[in-house]
Amino acid sequence: MIDKKKKYKLGDFNYQLPKAFIAQHPESRRDYAKLMVVHRDSGEIEHKKFYNITDYMRKNDLLVLNNTKVFPARLFATKDRTEAKVEVFLLRELSNDLWEVMVRPARKVRIGNKLVFTPKLMCDVIDNTVSGGRVVRFEYDGQDFDNVIDRIGTSPLPPYINRDADSSDKKRYQTVYASQRGAVAAPTAGLHFTDGLIKKNQR
């Protein structure tokens, strides 16, 4: 129970979450994730499933959805000549074919390096960023850049997910209403909505 008379500090909410309690794979059904409900008037806490969320919505409530669509921004390349393996994480497009990226291991990637993803997709490292990233210019031969990234990229999973991304993550690490491509991280608060839940809330 929450003591409504007590003045809480941010530090009061620090706790150690055992790693065993951090799910490494999503529920088979999106809306079967756990939902904790806190009643502000009484401080009562209930433990429900996400599909119960509509039980707490009232007529004329407004539900705002972030329709950002995540693209598979995590790529893997080899350095030209040395064949060293490099991870390239796309952050944002600066202009046509010019991107700000994060690279790992950063110490191995310098201005002037060429990184090869496929025989027809590569990039030149042309600058460093103040945050430790790189600016790269992509080169590709007669291909649609977005389609290539969708094919060879992997989903940018959160750092607490200790496994490699697989093909199913491209769908599950995405909201069902995502439509505007461009995000490198999912708006995770909406991952548990289903089409059925949204339609139920509209009635």
C-alpha cells in the first residue's frame, strides 16, 4: 500500500530486480503481460493482465498512441582490408546517404575506413561525433536503401535483453499500430496493445 501522507523521494523507488525476473522473450500473446494497477484515491495495488486495462477506462477517456515504427538499425560489417568485425548502429539520417551511427568496437573504426556490409552495400567513415559516434556515407548499387536495411539489419533490443535478436523480434518489438518509420527504439509502453484491445476501447 502507498502512504498518501508520506512525501516520497525518487530514491525510495530504487530496488534490485533479480535478473531471473527479466523476461528474455515476450509473452506468446501481447496482452497477457503483467499489469500493475495503483488506485490513487486509496493507494490499493492490484495485479492484473494487460488485457484488463480497458476495465479502468471511462467514457471520453483519450488514449494517445505513438505510431513510430522501428526499423532494424543494428548492422554488422567488416573493415575493408583488415576484415575486422564491426557493429554499426544507425541513429539518424543527416542527409541523403549520410548517417550518424554508433560503432563497436569504436577504437577500431577511424576516419577513412571503409565498412562492408554486403558486396553491394558499404560505407565510408568521414567524421567523428562529439558523443563518440561516427558519421558515415553509404554506398549502394541500384538498391532501395530501406529494403536492404530491412533485410540485413537486426532489431535493436534493449540492453537488458541478453540474447541475440531473431526474425520474430522484427514483428514483436513493434506496436501493432506502428506506421511512421524512423525509430531505433520501440515506444515500449504500447507493445502490449492488440488490435482487439484498441477496437474494444473505441466502442
